[in-house]
Amino acid sequence: MSRREFLRRGGATLVAAGAATGGALWLYDPTGKAGLRQPSPQRLPNYFATVDYPVSAPRISIARGGALDPQTVEKMVRAAVGGLNGGPGLSRFIRKGDVVLLKPNVGFERAPQFAATTNPDVVRAVIRLCREAGASRVLVADNPIEAAPNCFARSGIQDAAQREGARVLIPANVHFTPLAIREPNPDGTPYRPDPARHEALGTWPVFWEPLREANKVIGIPIIKDHNLCYASMGLKNWYGLLGGRRNQFHQAIHDIISDLGLMLSPTLTIVDGTRVMMRNGPTGGSLSDVKDGNTVVAGVDPLACDAWCYENLLERDPAALRYLDLAQAKFGEQEAGPRSYAEAGRFGTRHWTDYRNRGLIVETVVRSGE
Amino acid sequence: MRITTVRILVQTVMFGLFLAFVLLTTFTHLNDWPSAKWVVSKFLEVDPLVGIATAITTHTVYRGLLWGLVILIPTLFLGRIFCNWICPFGIFHHFIGWVFNRRNTKEKIDSNRYRPLFALKYYILVGFLAAAVFGCLQIGLLDPIVFLYRAFTIGVLPVANMPTQSLFGDYHMHANAWVVGSLFLFFVSMNWVIPRFFCRAVCPLGALLGVLSRYAFWRIDRDPDKCVNCDLCLQSCEGASDPHKQLRMAECFVCFNCIEDCPHEALRFAFLPSRRQEIRSPDIGRRHAVFAALVGALFFGWTKAGGKSTQDFSSKVIRPPGSVEEQEFLARCIKCAQCIRVCPTNVLQPALFESGAEGLWTPILNFRMGACQHQCTACGHVCPTGAIQRITVEEKLGLGAFEAVGPIRLGTAHFDLGRCLPWSKNISCVVCEEVCPVSPKAIHCEYRQMLVRDGKKLVRAATATALTLVDSPAPGQAVGAPCTFRPGEFKGDASLSYHVQVYRAGGLVRTYPIADNDADTLVVDGVMDPVPPAAAVAAIHVQLKVPKIDTEHCIGCGLCELECPVVGDRRAVYVTAEGETRSMSYSERARNRSLRLTRTADAGRAVEENPRRPGSGEMPDPRSLLS
């Protein structure tokens, strides 16, 4: 063997041995715990915190109309939102360049008249408002119980969104990421929810793809009867962002719905009360389950919004709605001290009548047709 | 332009069309482009073997299968042009052989000589058709178009979808994807051993077209005066049809390679050339053909003797909405998997032997994968053979004109009470009621009271609103130990509440709701009158909603099973085929599987509209037959 050949082979051997050793050390798991690693969860910002909202401005704005044609519905939406905005439009909530996620309820494959899903005319009007306020992109997303493409198609929401240039996100498994709903423990381990304190969510996979991009989130729930939790409204609407085997929480449904209020503080809630499913919810399926509500409610206080709708649209006593109690308690627990917006970062009271007494509810009546 | 260049262009277009059709066969695409549903199964419809075999089993030619004439008639004139110009599986083999070729010219010539093995496909065809005569449709196992649709839907596209989920959504999951995929891989790999092995030796469609080529007006013809017997015409011969001597008409794919390869221009595509230069019939022996037919008949016998589609039918065999009755279904389903591909929820799965050997790869619903989407009828619209009828949403759900007939039921849901949380574990749940999509809901609830663990106590002292309790005395004790409840344990919440039943002398029971409790005292909601005496038995019950099924309204969609939080392989609520409307038709064989679970008369409309023999007379009112 020549010297040159010896050096060449020796060098190659050394490089190979070095690469193997380096690679092994780079991947080395001395404690053997790598198999227990969890992906680090995402956190959600408070989507209301960036809104410069005066404490003295109305908290709930109600618009009523006399018909359900698209023009009247759009007028209702504009009137309801305008009541909070202090004038037409959405300028107080949406700034130029914002990426807005709209979360309607598209939970089932039903045509709009069955009131199991948000009225597409309401969604259309909100998209237009966002566009007019300068939003650069509008996303529409939900993770329905039934097959998502069918639900979006049948509800008319896909069509409404696409015609208005909004992007519909159909959920796929890869779109879900764990979200830390509550702060992790001081040592960094995930918080384990305590059922005795009515906590259901610690860290849980959510439909992250739309949340990843959006910096504003508007909930557009429909209001309807629900066999387990009595009513599906604004707080319950966030259930549609959860992934995993989320239905296992139904054994503690009031716990989880109140947790959902903690999970996401929306920029704005716009409740579709144009049609209201009064019974056989949340699926319905018969026109006899539905009454015309002819109402759109916008609010910056999700709890008060739900309480108002439950009493005035579903015509039931909100004192019996346990998840509102729990949510209010949790809002208080999270943010000790008086629940003014300035301190808590969100409005949250189930006593909508307080707002009425303080003159923080505005009502508008919209004339039908054109 | 050379004729082979034209052929390559046509092949590219044809394979591209096939791929486009398969990719388009999804709910989303057919919803966006509704007219696409008329073309996505077109390759299956033009396949004359599908048309002929289903005509044998059903005595009808279903809708689009008339398109088979578009292939069948030109074959009578031109020979097997389908195999090398149109068939996407043939094109795929051709392409693979070209890309991976490592043979030199001599080896190529030898690999393209005719072998006796290539007669196998005729026996396969005869066997399949013989089974079809008895109503057992098996051509789909090896028909190239069906095979390729199935291989792409189950074996190829889900895998291709894995790295692209963020763009195209979740990939479909199929338990036996590896079997379907491996078979595909096997036939593709066989090109290394024998070029176009599948087309030459296995393909029953090729065999059928080979038989039909017998009287072709045009064929490749060799001029013996110009031929120098160099055999170069064999080097690219796709069909192994011996163009260098007497042409085997049944084997020639009309690819025109031999004409191009001949250095002496001895070959041409000629109109009615001399009969001495051709071998017209396939190379099969009559006795062997009879034997193949017997094997086919025997296979039919075995499938029926298995009883899995009749007496011993599996209640897991739940067919897609609009499916015809099971025997008719098996006579129609070619196992192409188009329904499986289009299904938006992944609930449709290729069967193994759940419906017997003949039911291999036919679609069945697996409610752990999905549920039958309430207002979706996509599967019937892509089914090329009418095994799943084209139904409307109104027909599926029994709305509008179909109200009197009622909805199509795929089966019926049942509860496994031992696994159901509220029924057996005192845990409130009823997700099944929540998701039940029919109105009124087929799953409904009643409140039931069930004794809590160690719930039987004795009253030690009582007031009108409170009971202080002790345990039952242990043997040898005079007085039981004081109770040690967790304070507030029986307060209940919105989903469940607690009650105490007080047994009085004479067995009378009064029940009071519990408002609150501490370690040994229950505060009842209301006033107890009369106040229970000491030593009365007090039994603490939990009251919660338990779900029940109203079979009158259940359509067997499986959403309850899919969503049941008891997620193991046997859900607490599950759907079986019993009660399916397609078995409610009039024939004895359908009736063998039927179980009436509703009190009202109803019959599967899909079956009714699809009588096996047209013109068999007026259909009687379904209700008159169901009493």
C-alpha cells in the first residue's frame, strides 16, 4: 500500500468515524426520556386587548328587522355592529391590514332555514364589513361534527365566503396543534385541569391553521337549543375550534363551555338570531323546530351576549344556565379584582340587566327591504 | 407525424384523463363541478367487459354501460386498439416497461415471443363469465380498469395524499390498503420478468377483446417476399402477437411498433389481407375452456354454500345508501371503489370476506371511520353499475314525494348497556342524542334513577327537611357506623341529580331530591311529610338521562356510533344492518335478511325502482305486503 493510499483511506475512515460519533452525540438521549416528549403547546392572545374600546361605550347592540331577505339581514348586521362601533362600519375593531378569522357555527350539514348553522347572509355581511374596514384577508373556519366539506356546502357558508373573497379553511388532521388554554405550571409542566373546580381544559388540540394567521377573531354563532347544555350560543361556538375526541367533555359540558370562554377572548361576537332553533337541538332538521328571530346581536361581552340571547330569543331563564355561572366565576378567578375591562382585559358578566340599567345596551330597528 | 407518435400522444391524454377522473372523484370536486359526476366513472362505463358481465348477471345494461359499445364496435373492425391506445392500465405497463428497460435488442426480441402462458387470460375470462351466469360477478377482481381505479383509490392516492394533507385535507384510511397496493405492485413488477405480463397473460378484458378481434377488417400484415426473417419486428411488440410469422390476431395490441421497426418495410396495416398470414382464434383448447367454466361455476357454488350473503349474513355488511338488495348488489358491484373514493367521510371501506368470498372489495360502512353523511348521495352518482342507485336527498331522507315511503335505512342503532356511561356507570353523557341528525331525534332520553355505590343507609334521625344516616350495622353490631359522605357530594349539577328514597313500613316509598349534604346528613329539597321514622331504609339514587333508540326514526347513519365517547372497537352505541330498507323488497331472498324494526310500513324505494326484470308487472303498494 502506498503512503498516499494509506493517508487517503485513513482520512476517509477518520471522517466516517467522526461523522458517526458526532451524529450519535447530536442525537444522544442520556436520560432515555425522549419518548415522553410532548410538543410545546401554542398560546392564544387576547383578541380584544388590541381594540381601543371605551369603557363607557355600549356593550351589547341589538338590531331587529322584519324580514329575512339578504338585504334586511345585512342591514341588521350593519346596524348591530354600528351600535358598538359608534358609527357605521367596523373601524373600531378591524384595522387596515388585519387578518380576520370569522368563526360561524357550521356544525352540521343543514340548509340555512333549519337554523342549525349560522345564516350565510350574516356571514356575508360580516365579511363585507371586514373588507370595508381594510382587513387584508378574511378567513372562515369551523371544525364541524359532520363531514366538513358537506357542512360548508350545505349551509351556504362556503358559497357566501367564496363570493366575498374570503377563504374557507376545511379542517384536516395536520391543521391541529395543542393549545395551552391555561397557564402551564411554574415548573413548565402542562396544567392539569381540576374537575372539582369545574375545569375541563388544560392543553388540548385546536384547529390552529386559521388561528396561526389571524390577528382578529370574530365569533358569529347562531343561537339554538341544545340537548345537553340547553343552548348553543357564543361561548359554545368555540367548541368548533377544538379537535381530538372532544365529545368526551360532554360529561362535563358546563365545565368545558365555561372554559371555552377563557380559551378565547374574541375581538367581537355577532350572534345570528335571524332564525332560532327552539327545540330538537343542536341538530334540528325540521322547520317546525325553528322560529324567526329577526334579530342580530353584537357584543363585546360574550357572557352578557349569551345571557341576553338566552332570555330574549330562546325565551328561557338564564339563571338556570349553569355554564354562564361557571364562566363568570372563572373570569373572576383568572383576573382577580373588579372586572372592569381595563383590569381584566375583557368584559364578562352574565347579568345583562346591569348593562341595561347603566345604559350600555343599544337597540335599533331596521326597516325591511329596499 | 408518425403513427406511433400519435399513439404516444393519445396514450398520454388517456392516462391523464384517467388520473383526472380519479382525482375529481371527491365530494368537494363534484360539489364544485356537478357535471363532472357524469364523466368520472367513464373509463369504467366504456369497459365492455363491465357491460357484458353485468348484462349476464342482471339481464340489463345499466345506464352509462351502453358506452361499452364505443370500444366494442371498433374492436370488431380494428382489433385490440383499446389495449395500447386507451386502457390506462395497459398504458401504465407500457410506460413502466419503457422506463425500466434493460434488455438489449436480442433479449427484447426473445421476451416478446408468444408463450403458451398467454392463453391463461382466456380461461380467466371463461371462468369469470361462467360464474356470472349464476349471478356471481367477479370480473372486477382482474378487469384492468376496475383494478386500476381500485388500486389508485385504496392503494396509491391515500399514500400520495400523506405529504400533502395541508393542501388536500386528510387522506382516506383503508384497512387493507396494503393488500390492494401489493397486488398492484405485483403486476407492475412482473414487467421485469415478462413485459406486459398482466396484459398478455391475465387481463380478462384483453381476452374478451382478443376474441372480438377475430373478424377485424384491418390487421398487421407481413409481406413474405420482403421479409428476411430478421425478427426485428419483435423487439417492441407489445402484445407478443408474432408479427414475424402468422399474426395472432387475438394477441395484437395494434401498437404499430412492428411496422416502424421493420427495416425492410415488409409490414403494413392492411385491409382484409390474405388469411394465410393470420391465426384468428385464441390459442385455447376446448376441454380446458370447459374446465375453466366448471371452475367458475364451482366458485359460484362455494360462495353461495358459504352462506355469508344469505343465511349467515354479517350484520356488519351495511351497504351505502341507495344500494339494492344484497344478492342484486353482489350481481352488480364490480368493486371499482369509486363510491369509496367519493365518500366524504371515509365511512366506506373495501370489504374482505364479510359478505362471503364474492363480496371481496365491495363497499361496506365502518362507523369507526366515519358516518353516512346525512344529505349526501354522492356514492350512487358515481356507481357505474347501479349497485348503488342514483338517489336524491329527498329519496334518501324520505322527504317530499317520498314522505309516504319513508327514509332509506342503512341499519339500526343499538345500545350496549354494559358499556354505555349513563346506563352502567352513573356518568352523564348522551352525546348520541346530541348528534342524532334526524328530526325528531331517533335517540331520545329518559330519566332513570340508579342506586349509588353503597347507597342503602338507615335513618338515625330525621327532621322535615334533613335526614341523618348511618350505615347498615355490620354483623354483631347494634348500630351502624355514621356515614362519611364528602360534603356536597350529592348536590348534583345540571346533568345529574341525586334523590333519596325512603322506605316506609308496608313497603311504601317516597322519593325526595337531595339539595345538599354534609358528612352524614342529607338536606332534602322540600318537606318530608310525614317525617321518616328512625331505622327506616334510605336509599340514595343518582338520577340521570339515559339514551334509548326509537327504531321508528333511526336511519342507521352511524353518527352516534362514530361520536360515542366510549371509543373502543365496540362502541356503547353501534349500528347493525338489521332493519335496512333494501332488504324490505318482495323477494324471498331479500326477506331472509330483513327484520322489521318499525311499526309503520315502509319499503326501500331504491329497491322498488330497480326491479330485477323490467316489465315484471305493476309494483303493489309496499304497505300491503308488510302487514
